Amino acid sequence: MASPAPIRLAQTLRANLRWQVIALIFAGTILNYLARNSLGVLAPLLQARLHISTAQYSYVVGAFQLAYTLMLPVCGLVLDRVGLRLGFAVFAAIWSLANMAHAMAVGWLSLAVLRGVLGMAEAAVIPAGVKASTEWFPARERAAAIGWVNIGTALGAVLAVPIVSTLALWFDWQAAFLFTGLAGLAYAGAWYVFYRRPSEHPRLTEAEAAHILDGRAEVPAIRLRWAEIRTLLADPTFRTIAIPRFLAEPAWQTFSFWIPLYLAKERGMDLKHIAMFAWLPFLTADLGGLAGGYISPFIARVTHSPLIRARVIGVSLAAILMIGPGCIGLVASPYAALALLCLGGFAHQTLSVLINTFTADCYPSARVGTANGFVSQAGWFGGLLFSLAIGQLADKVGFTPLFGALGVFDLVGALVLWLGLRHLLRAAGGLES
């Protein structure tokens, strides 16, 4: 006799615990980016209410980016040392409280200070996602797992536009920061209650544990010494991953913090129209995150290539698509511009998933948080420099040449990956599947 539906559902959930873990960190990534993108959505309103110039707004964005950039490897080290359960819960609580405090800002300087605190804590989210994927998934499933984490970044940005705009229109801009902060606090508690490492989780079956390990021993948490960190940074594998990340991140930072201002200044949209349309590039970015998670196994099967080479092919294809948003200045219609931004969102997230996956491929779970933290730091340095360039140049030369530069950066990054492919293959042990 067939098992009752509730029993079958419980058995399915028990047999797929690793995907429940990704769902949990997926939710945290959504809330992280919901809080982060609140500023970008409110930028036109905050400029008017707090009398903030475009250059001053770039300093506010830069404060977040600088703090985030400096903290990325620190967050990775903390997560490697104290573990994901405690470490990520603490970081989530801090970023949520900092986000709520944004409601007390009275000018660009106070807003910049609060954004800096927010950035320090939010820097934990991607190293945490990569580390969870490394701990809970075999190599052949990591790209898919990290893809779902990346989808959370774009989905948080999608939700930020209607949620934050609606709260600002119904109440005021302060309510948007308070709401997103409270949601993050609730999540911090839920994460601490539910997350465990595979070796500590009471509901993990022997079959799924064997599937997760898939021929590798689970590595205990260790304390990295400075000499080991120097060795990591000097390794050509690290440079092969970090340089493309440095060149790719400016696109996502531009999307996250500048699209509403671009639509307001260059395309004449007000807050209501921004609420109607500015979420679309992030929706296609979700699709890109999904594609990035599954495209490399498909390419590997079709081309009979090692999985690492297939990931590089995927990055190259996405880099070619990034030429689209680079041509945004050539179209007159705001809807055509939105379409190119949507193409860019899809392409960037496809590429971002694959680059993040390289760290999971090339470093063991006990070091992957640190490695991804430093790789992400390289990316955020690129994003910071480009945002400051936008702040200084957008009012003088417009956004057209700046978007054009984004169309070139990822092509150069793909070339770097091809030149360093042998280093990636060596570090990953030739990863075939």
C-alpha cells in the first residue's frame, strides 16, 4: 500500500536536507539584498529630502562598498573559525540593526556612516553561501547550489523595488529601512536555530552524507596563519579567479546602486515609474543565476570537457552578452534601455555564479570562506572604484561611456580565465564532473 502523502513528503524532505540548507541561506541572501538595495530605490527621494548631490550620493555608496570590501576576507576568516551557525547569525543581526538605524539619518554624512556599518556586516553573505555550498554539496552540484544563492541576491533586489517604493509612498522613506531591518533580525534568530554542519545535523541520513562527501573527507575548521594567507594570495589560481571578479563586479554595483538614478536622470522616470520598471533587470538576473547554476554541467556533457573548462566557456558566453548593456547609450527608447539592462542582469549573474563556483572547486571547505572573501574583496574594490567614477563623471559626461566600459570589462575577465585555465584545473584536481 502506498505511503500517505504527508509521510512521502517527510521522506523526501529528509532525503534532500542539503537543499533545505540552501533554501535557508537563500532566504538570508534575499533579506541581505533587500536591505542593501533599499538605498538605491530611495536614492532620488533621499537626494531631494536630505539635499544630497550626485557626488555626495557616490560617497554614501562608496562608504558601504569600502566597508564591505575591507570586511570580506575578515568575514570569511570569522566564518571559517567560528563556523557558519554562530558567525552568520551575528552578522545578520548586526546588518539588520544598522539598516534600521538608517531611519535616523539627517544628511549624506550620517547616511554614509550607517551605510559603512551595514557594509561591514553584509559582507558575510556571499562567503557564507559559498561555504555552505562547499560543506553540503558534492562538486557536481555546487554550481547549482551557488546559483540558487546568487538568485537570492537578484530576488532581494527585485523585491526591494516594489516593497521599498510602496512603503515610501504610503508612509515615508524611514519605514522602508525599519521594515527591512526587522525582517533581517527575525532571520538571524531562525538561522541560529536551524543551521548545522553536516556532521552535526541530527536529520542527515547516511545515504545523503555519503552523497555529500562523494569521495572527500569532511575537513574540520582550522585557524589559518598569516603565512598561509600570504601563500593563498600569491598563488596564480587566486589571481586567475580574483581578476575576473574585479572586472565583473562594477556591473552589479552599478545595477544595485545606480539604476534608479539613471532612470530618473537620463530617462525622466519618477518614483512611481521606477517602482513599475526598475525591478525587471533583477528579475532577469534571477534567471541568470539559475542558468549559471546549471549551464556548466550541460556544456561539459555537450563538449566532453572537464567541468572547470565548461565553467570558463560559460563565463565567456555571458561576457559576450554583456556587450548589450554596454550599448545602452545607442538606444533612444527608455524601454529599449530597460531591455538592455535586463540582458545585462541575466548575463552578469550567470557569470557571477560561475566565478564564485571556482573558489568552491579550488579550495577545501575549511579554507573556502577565506578564499572567497579575498576573491570577493577584489571584486568589491572594482565596484568601489567604478561607483566613485560614476559619482564624479555622470553629471559631466553622462552614463553612456560608463555603461560602455562595463561591456568591455567582462571580456577581459574571460580572457584572464582562459590564460589561467591550467592553474584552475590543477587546483581542482582536473575536476571532471
